Amino acid sequence: MKKNKGFIKGALCGALAVLLIAGIVSCAGKKNVLSAGGDKIVDNKTEEKLSQLQGLIDGKYLGDVDEDALQSGIYKGYINGLSDPYSVYYDKEETEQLLETTSGEYSGIGAVLSQNRDTGIITILQVYDDSPAQKAGIQDNDILYKVDGEEVTGIDLTEVVSGIKGEEGTEVKLTVLRGDAKDEVEVTAVRGKVEAQTVKYEMKEDQIGYIRVTEFDSVTYDQYKEAIEDLEGQGMKGLIVDLRNNPGGNLSTVCDMLDLMLPEGLIVYTEDKDGNRSEETSDEEHQFKLPMTVLVNGNSASASEIYAGAIQDYSLGEIIGTQTYGKGVVQQIFDLKDGTCVKLTIAEYFTPKGRNINGKGITPDVEVEFEADEADPEADNQLEKALEVIKGKM
């Protein structure tokens, strides 16, 4: 894949689950007074107010005081003031936990989480096979209610994920709500080493390959490439790529995967606040030429939308399912040189044809709502539609 050397390093596309860091860049330049648009934010008046609050805490507050937590709270609140759900300050512990995800291996429970943008409710989308989560009895579609006794609804998902991860061999207590009755179930999971299982594949009827990609991690490209090659070796005549409930992930990963599929040309481009444009392009070495469909739904976000948008723009396959999440912005992680970091939204991304889907999502070529079948829990009408579309092109 041809890469623009100026393309954003450390760009993140995750919207719902685990953040994946491609790289961290350091902040350049320091100022004595923080400002925005020329107006001082941390001025003498602000310092006086902070001193006043400190005095009240020292003189009146009943509980124990953690000075480090207070200071971290200032930084978190400052970034929260942007009112951007994707911009977050991370303290030292949170930064360490984020960094360990770069390899796709971490110490945790092995589950993919999704957070509803409006309600703040966190749902467990996928439990990895043979993971600590599975061994503890956690199930797909459980609603995460508490972590170590603390309610997590409405809490930033990254913070929740960081709290669930931890040292190998340690325990974390999770309370979930299960089923239509929302039965409260409490389990204890023993954290262990987890490698993200981001790709599953099989050959369906009539030699139609099926690949499910659950997130775009650093390990995903190799898993995806292996799946494509194995299915082609089995005589694949068509392909379904399932991105339903895929929250996104690493920008460079999805671009590398699309380089295996697209003809030579533009994959995606970004524009920053100054209008500077950076591009990712595919080369002519690979191009997928068999009939293809891509499954999406409302939880298909960011990197998933880059994938679906590119396939749609090049007319390589039909997008099937429901409107996607609509995250068309890119974040970058900045190293603050003291063990902490901040994630900021720094650019918008556009599909090859110039579409910005932020707040809109990708509209499927064939819209199909998922219909649960109580008589057959394994039934999947969206997948059946994808198979039907491909068979019609074979």
C-alpha cells in the first residue's frame, strides 16, 4: 500500500470498545498560560478559584483527600469541557493500560464492549472463546452494570475498559443484567493474557466464504489475510465480510486490509482543522474480483465504516444491513511526557468519493433489519440476504 508519509501517525478509529494505539506523538511547545482563540482560560481568576476550592477542601471536606486524583480530575475536566465524546485525558495507569493494546495482547477478561451513545448503557457484544470472561460465565449481549461494585452506565467506555483490565491473575467482579427480565448476575473473572480474536471465517454453502471481523486491531491484518488466502485455497466463489457490531480500531490496519481488496487508488483521506489533506492509497498488486457483500448494522463504526464506504464507492460489493454508527472523525494520542497522555479529535475522514459520514453513517445498498427467530436462535436473516445477493451474481 502506498502511504503518504505525512499521514497521521497514531490515528484511532475505534468508537465503541477497546482503543487501539498505532503510535504516540509528543506535544510540542509549551505556554505559561493556556488559551483558546486568544482568550486566557487558566488566568489569575481561575488560579484564585482553584485556591479557594483547595481551601474549602482542606478546611471543610470530611473524607480522605487524594491529591493526585484531584489534580488528575482537573486535567480530565479540562478536556471534558470540549464536549467531545472522543477526546479524553488519561492518567498514568490508564495510559499504561492503553499502551498494552498495541500488540493485540493484553491482560484482561477477553470481551468486546459497546456503549450506546445516547443512554450510556454498556453491552457485552462478544466474549472470546476460552477467555476469562467465558470461564466466569459472562455471555454475549449481557449488559455491564457494575465493575467491582461501582455502576458504570454513562461512564466513558475507555475508563471502564481500563478498570476491567489489570494484572494477570488478579480478580475483577462484574455485575451484568441478562435477558429480557434484566436479571442481575454477579461473576468474578480472573484476569489473564488475552490475544484479540478479531477474525473468524468459514466456507458457507455454494463455496461462499464468510469472514467476521470484530475489531481492527494490530493483529487483525494477518488474521484477515490468512482467512482470505485459506478460503481462496478452498475454491471460494464469493465472499461475505461481516462487520456487524465492529466498533472500529486502528486506521492503518483497515487501510492495509482494503489494500488487499481495492484496485489502485484512494482508500480514505483526512482533513484537519486547517484544511490540510492526507491520503491513504492502495497499489495495483492486489484486487478482489469475486462477488462480495459486506454486512453492517448500527454498531458498525469508524474503521468499519471506512471499509464499507470504500467497498461501496468502488462498487466492489453491496452493503447489506442497517445504517451504520456514523463516526467520521479521527483521534490522535499525544504523549504528555510525564506518563500521561491525551486523545484528541484532530481530523475528519472522507470516503474515496468524498463522503463524510460523521453523524450520518453508511446507508446500505440493501436495507435489512435483523429479525430474531425464537424458534431458531441461530437464524440470521441478514446473513441469508447476503448469501442470496451473492448467489445472484455467481
